[in-house]
Amino acid sequence: MAARDLHRPRPRLLHSTTSTLLRARPLPLGRNTAPNNLSSLFRRCQSQFEPLKPPSPSSLGRPTAAKSYRRSRKWLRRLFRSSLAAALVLTLDVYFYDQSLTRSLRTFYTGLVVALDYKLNFRPDPWIGDSVADLHSRSARRVFNLLRENGGLYLKIGQAIAMQSAILPPEFQKMFARMFDDAPQNDWSAVEKVIREDFGKSVEEVFGVSFAGDASKGVMERTARASASVAQVHWARLQDGREVAVKIQKKEIARQVGWDLWAFKVVTKIYTLWFDLPLYHLVPYIAERLMLETDFQNEARNAEQMRRLVQGEKRLRDRVYIPEVYHDLSSKRVMTAEWIEGIRLWDKEGITNSWQGGWRRGSPGAGGAPLDAPAKAVVERIPQHDPNQEHLKPVRDAWRGPDQNGGLGLSLKTCMQTMVDLFSAQMFLWGLVHCDPHPGNIFIRRLPGGKPELVLIDHGLYISMDPKFRKDYALFWRSLMTFDNDTIAHITRDEWGINAPDIFASATLMRPYEGGDGKTLAEIKSMSKKEQRQQQFEMQQKMRKGIRDILANQEKFPQELIFIGRNLRIVQGNNQFLGSPVNRVKITGYWASRALSEAKDLGWKEQWRQYGRHLLFRFVLLSTDVVFYWSKLKQAIGLGKGMDDDLEESMKKMAGQMGVELQHGKSRRAKYEYENDGLTVCIYRRLRRMNTSPTPVPTLIEIHEDSRLYINQACDEQTWVQEQISCVSSPFQASALASRPRRR
């Protein structure tokens, strides 16, 4: 090998050697190259190249690192951390916040889905479904499921929707007819926790009761006698012998109410912006009222104030009773009041059946009389260890007679007259209005003189009317009865900022208002020949415009009208259920006119002028009496249902032309008819007649939820089962009765 080749660098890699061979310049072989030169040529090639051989591992250097997929790992880590955080938040929400966040998220999701559905499909030819009615049906089902799943304050909102469902599409009316303010009760440990948190003491120390059978102390049932969305009621007898109703707020409500109202505000704000409806300005006032309803100290103050007002009004003090509240046993989440024995307003048979309690005697507790002392055996009875078997309240139904078929022997007309008088006085005399007068909050008792006494409970939802608004509202009602259109227009437009006086007047009377300029009805009739789908769509658009007209001036609109309308609507439903025994519109207008004539801030000249107008007004009301007695005559001969039902039919015709299917009273009456004419009430009455122990009859909602169980308890004779099939309103209930196994 040549010396110059010794200093040539040796190739380190196999591919380098190969590439060198491929890149080597070939030696020229000329034509005259001699064979003896081949040996020298071979030596030259041998000196320039080395034989091929694999490189040593040490000569290869450090290995190349594997590729790293950092982005995939990063997303996996993020997914894991997010899942862990979500699980942690969910756990905290369940165990420390009573699912408040979950309920809010469920609300936002449902609200968004409903809003998108309406935004895309509220048109004559929807993209999804055949008509706008299908859209309403889907939305009603979604909202109903949301309210039932969330429970708590959402049930209160659902109950409010059910009471006002007459202005909603019929699909909402049918769905919300099932919205009852009933809920499962909390267990006793939750009740004890609430009482200890509010009083700093145990139940035994606060109420002086014993659960171990100590006869020197009082007793208390650990099973609730009634359970609603916000609270449940337990019966107790204090150490001094007083029987009380202990209303205890459910422990989760305190944490949930703030979240629920916040979600309500957010959803309403979005809908206000999205659908151009001026609704959000009403939300703070509604939220404030609902928040106050969960404050039992506020409820106790309302009850005491109403008790004083009733006692100070000679026309009502002997006809209306407000239970006494025991403030020393009450707190923000616990309210203790006297126990009321009475008949609920929806039990028409219990009110009207013949009295069997004796001459010149009243029902238990009537007129504020102390309840009869229970038998000694009941007082000394040691409660069972199972709280569900602790039924300690004495049964006081001797006035029903040996067959338990008796009643209070009262007139429905007198009872309803007292109710309308009471709520009219609240609106026009006192300016303090009970806004939840449904039949579950009204008891009827019989006074020793044979007259009815109305007991009003549940004073959580009240509104106050300032003197000017109360006077304007009374004047508005009197003007409605006398067709004083100028005064109506002045009050609604100038004072309240309402640009649709005729629509608002009809909504207040809950019948078509025949005064006014008739512009709305004229516009409606002009559209009557259009194609049905297009007409329905345009009419519902016009209803939206009507809402905007009513709420046109947000600064002037009295927000109290929302809850006053609720009161009027429920009272009308109560009157309808009892068969329209009184002229509700006339009584309400009469109290409005009398309040104006009895105002204490009037001078003597103005007072005499108002009194003269009141006498003239009473003469005008004779015309409504003619209409009322004509309706009663048609009802007696089977040609009509009642005045409120006739007014409702007129309202339906007017609203039907507007593309809205009004079903006034149906949402409440559906419940009443089911409870009084269907399977549930048959079982309820049978259990009541069979009951010879202090064991209470299960509630109507309990019977509804487990009908087969209570059918077995209530029915001893197969023949009785067959008799009751005729009064059952649904095939499912009839089949349930018929398939009941015979008890031996």
C-alpha cells in the first residue's frame, strides 16, 4: 500500500463505504492498455479501497431516541384530570350542596333545548313535527320532567304554572294538570338536624316531648301528616296539652333556593332577549316573593297580621279563623301553630252531608274552642320503635256518626260566600293578599250555631298593596262592572302603563269584556278566513304582542298584579268546583265599591259622594243578579253548569278566535274530579270508614302512587270492588280494581 494511502481516513459506516465505492471515479481503460498493466491497475484499486466488512458497534455512536407523541399524552392527561375534577365536583355537589349545581345544569340544558326548538320550529310549517301543536307538546313534556326531577322550589314554580295554565297552549294545560304540590317526606334524621341547627337543642328539649313513653311529657309523631315541596307537617302534643302542627322546612331547601332562583333569572333573561318578551323585569319581584315563602318567620308575621285584621273586621270575625302561631317554638325554618281539625274545601260530601254531632254543638276546635282531651289510654300509649307506626293523634270524628257517613251539614253557597268576602276584603280593604288560596289551604268547620267557619292556613306567599294602588285597583273593578271605559283606560294606560285595556279587563274578569274600543276583537275576526295553520301561528304571534302591550311600560306596571291575578284565578276555580254557588264577580265588585265609599282619608263631602255612587252601583249590580239566577235556573233543569262555567265558555270562544285554547279551571278541576269521583277517593273513604284506631288514613297522593296496595287494604268484598268500577274514570284504574285478588 502506498504511503499516501496510509493517511487516508478509514470509513466508519457500511453505507459510507458503499457510497464511496459508488462514487469512485472509474479508471480509464484505453484501447492501448497492455495486459501487463492490469496487475498495476489491480494494485492501485486495492490500495484505494478496502474489503467490505460490518462496522464495529463502538463505531456506530449513540442510538437515535424514539419518537415522542407529546400531544396525545397531553390530551390523555387533560381528560383524566377533567374527569377527576368532574367527579370531585359532583361528589361535593351531592353531599354538601344537595345537587344544586346538577339541578342548575339540568335547567340550563332543558331551557336551551326548548328555546332552540321554538326558535327553529315556531312557524306555520315546522321543520320538525307536523304542526306547532307538536312543538308545544314536546316543550311541555320537557319542562314538566325538569320540574318533577328537580323538585323543591321547582314544584312551587310548576304549581304556579298549573294555576295559570289557562293562558298557555292546551298541550301545556294537559301536561301541567298533573302538577301537584306533593313530595316525598324527609326521614326523621333530617328533621332532627334542621331543628337542632335552628334551636341548638334536640327535638325533645325544644317541644318537651318524649319518644320513650314518658307520660309526664308530650308526644310527637315522627311520620309527617303532610309533605309538600318545601316543608312537611308533623303533629305533636306539648307538655301542657296543646296540640300543634309543626311545619319543618326540608333540609335541602336552604341550600337549593339560591341556586334555583339564580337559574330562574338566567333562563328568563335569555328568553327575554331571544324572544323579545319583556319578562325579565318581573323576575326580581317574583324571586323575592318565592324567597320570602321559604322564611317561616315571615310566614308567622303574615299569619299574625291577618289574624288581627280579621278580628278587627266585624263582618268577618265570626266567619273566618286564622290559627295562632307559637313564636317561642318557631324559627326561620320551623313554624309551630295550633292544630286544626276540619274538612278540606274539596270534600263536598264532608261539607254538605247531614250533621250527626248533636244539637248546638260544633265540630272539634270550631271558634277557637280547645280540642277535646284524648283518652287516657292514648296518652299513656308507648310509641312503637318503628316511626312509621307512630300514629298518636286522637281521632275526633264522632260527629260523622256510626257509619262515618255524616258531614258538617253546611251550605256550599255560604262557604263560598265567606271565601270571596275574605279575599275581596284582603284586596280592597287591607291591601294584604294571600296569594295561594287553593283548597288544600282552606278548612271548613261548623260553629255551634250551625254556620260555617273558614280556616285559612299557609301564609307564606303574601303581597302588600300600597294605598294608592289599592284605591286604583278598587276603582278599576268598579269601572269594569259599570263599563266606565274612560276610567279603565286612564288607570290601565296612564297609571299602570298597559296598552291593551280590553285584554287586561277580560283577563281580570276572566270573561270577555264587552266595553272598550273592540280593536283587538276586530283584528281577530279579520283573520278568521285564513288557512288554519297560518291562522293559529299568526294568532299566537298576536298573543305575544298582547303580552308586550300589557307589559309595555315596565316602570309603571304594578308587579303585584301578577299575584293578585293568581288569587283571582284560584278563587274562580274553587267556585267552579263547588258548582258556582255564588256570583263571584258581583261580590268582588261590591267589596271594591264599598272600600271606596269607606275610605278613611276622604273628606265628608267626598265620602257622601262615594257613598251615593256605591248605592247606585248596588242598583247596577241587579243586572248581574239576573244573569246569575238565569244561570242557576239552567243549571237546575240540566241546561247549564253554572255562572262561572258559562263565563268560561264565553272566554273560550273569544280566546279560540285568538288561536288560544283556554281551559279555565281544567287544571285544578282535573285534580278535583280525580280525587272526588275516581278510584283514589273511593279507597280513601273506604279506609276512613274502616279506621277504628288512631292510625291515619293515607294521603290521596300516597294512594295514587301505590293504588294496588291500598286497594288490598280498603276492599274486603269483591262485590264492593265491582260497585266501584262504575265510578272509576280511567280503564287502567278499572282493570286494577277488577284484577285485585280476593282477601279472605
